[in-house]
Amino acid sequence: IRLHLHKKRPEVKQPFMQLAGVSLLKPLKGVDPNLISNLETFFTLDYPKFEILLCIQDQDDPAVDVCKKLLGKYPNVDARLFIGGKKVGINPKINNLMPGYEGAKYGLVWICDSGIRVKPDTLTDMTNQMTEKVGLVHGLPYVADRQGFAATLEQVYFGTSHPRSYISANVTGIKCVTGMSCLMRKDVLDQAGGLVAFAQYIAEDYFMAKAIADRGWKFSMATQVALQNSGSYSIGQFQSRMIRWTKLRINMLPGTVLEPVSECFLASLIIGWAAHYVFRWDMMVFFMCHCLAWFISDYIQLTGVQGGPLCFSKLDFAVAWFIRESMAVQIFLSALWDPTISWRTGRYRLRCGGTAEEILDV
């Protein structure tokens, strides 16, 4: 992580003015206290050729006024607003993005969630990773510094447990991508059927990545993280999000049922029992030592992802880490208990293989 993330490149791989044009697809729904400041960072990107395609499903969505304000503030930025979406499947994000995707004029499309904020050189970093054999560039999800324990909990998760599995998967050749910030070749997506081909899935990011990989293209990870900066967050929202993600993984990848043994407490118990059985070592002493080593490793990893000083104390980290690890099994069991998920304004019943059907109120 430390070798890859946040490193400054001495020179760009391509001359700045020759960088490929990029169409940014921005799905929006509702507003939070950070929406306008997050969106504004895209209007101030230092990049020679890009367009911003703002996509909103409903005409009366308050995000419409936010977009119009920014369009008026930055008249020289190539940006357009699409309202109404296009119903092509059960995935509300795909439905929202369809008009923007159909109107995109550049060969690279960058799908980036509404809660993400960027630096002026973020897009340059991503396009520099889009080399000849690369079809998709993604950012490691992380969380911006915010106030409150819920923010600390999110930051600890996205700096410890999540990158551990995310980066390990990518290093070992497993295609693990989240759709928070993905730069893709539009012609490759079109060969797979375009966005409409992924509207039957809730986890469209996984299946888009799979389609690109199946066509022989490689993936690359940006040196900058995909920085989440939502203005609306709580422990309950975090827990619901983790349960939803686990449900999706269980239905897409049956091997996910083994996921709990990769968590600290359960893994330490199993290894402690094995050490006691084989070497006659004290199981609880081994368990405590293993947890301590895991805890220290996670703190070192978190500072590497952060790329600078943390905004909370070591005590805050310890409390958040313990709570997050304690929640892991409960989150997994909750995901197994109920195969339905709530996302945006809809409820969906998941099917094996990743497809879903919307549950309509009668």
C-alpha cells in the first residue's frame, strides 16, 4: 500500500495536452451537506479535455438546484444536466445514468459516485494508468477526515479490513473492483452491450469489471484513493451498508460464506485452537497475542492508506477497531438471514448469480 498509494510521479506518462478525453458520469439523488463542495472539485479538475454529465432521475430532486448553481458558476466547463433517466432494468443507478452514457462523446467514461471528492490531478493520475493493455482503472475506496465517532468507524474499516481484502484480491489476480470511481473504455463496454447489459444486476460494478476482464483487458489501481466524503453518516447507516454489500457478495460469489474466518477474532480463535492442539500452547494467550499483532498491523496499514496524520487519537482507533471487528460476524449472519436489500428508494430480492427482482408494494 505504502509503495503504491500517494506516490508523486516525477513525470506524466503522456504529454498533458495529449491525454485522452474523458466523459464523467455523475449519478445524483438527493443532497447532503457536502454535496456541493464534493461536486465542485470535479469542476476544478486540472485536465485538458473532459465533460461532466450530471444525471438526476427526478425533476423535483433538490440536487437539480445544486447542479444548476454549479453550471452557472463554471460556464467554461463542458458540463450538461440530464433529468429523467431511462428505465432499462431494475438497477436505479444504471437507469439514472443511461441518458448521460448515450450522450457521452469521449472514448473513456468515468463513473464516479456523488459522495466522492477529488484533487485537481486525480483524473490525470487515472488516465496515466490507462495504458495500452488496461481496460479499467479504479480507485481504492477510502474516507475523508470528518467529525464524530461514526466517521472514525468508517475510516477505520476502509483503512484496515477493506483494503486488506481489496488489495490482496487484486495482487493475486482476482478482479475486485468497487464502482465508486471507475475509469473504463467505452468501446469495450459497448462490446459487452453498453450500460443496459448490466441493468439486471444490483452490483453492476462487479459485472462491468467481469465483462472487461473476460475480453482480455487488464485492470490498474490509481495511486490516489477514491475519497468518500458523504455529509450524511451514522453507525446505523454504516452497518446497513455493510450488510447490503455482504448480501450481494454471497449471491454473486458462494465462497463468501467463508468470509468470517478472515476476520480477526474468529481467525485468531481458530489459529489459537490449532496452536493448542498441535503444540500444546495456551489457547487464550495465543489468541490475545495474535489479536494484538493484527491490531498493530491494521494501524500501520491505516496510516499507509491515509498518507498523512490521522484526525483521531490512538484510543479512538482502538475503540473503533474493536467495535468494527465485533460487528463482523453479526453483519454476516444478518446478511444470511434476509435475502432482500433496500437501496435508494427500492427493495429488491436477490437471486443466485447476482440478478435481482424489484419488490413492488401492493
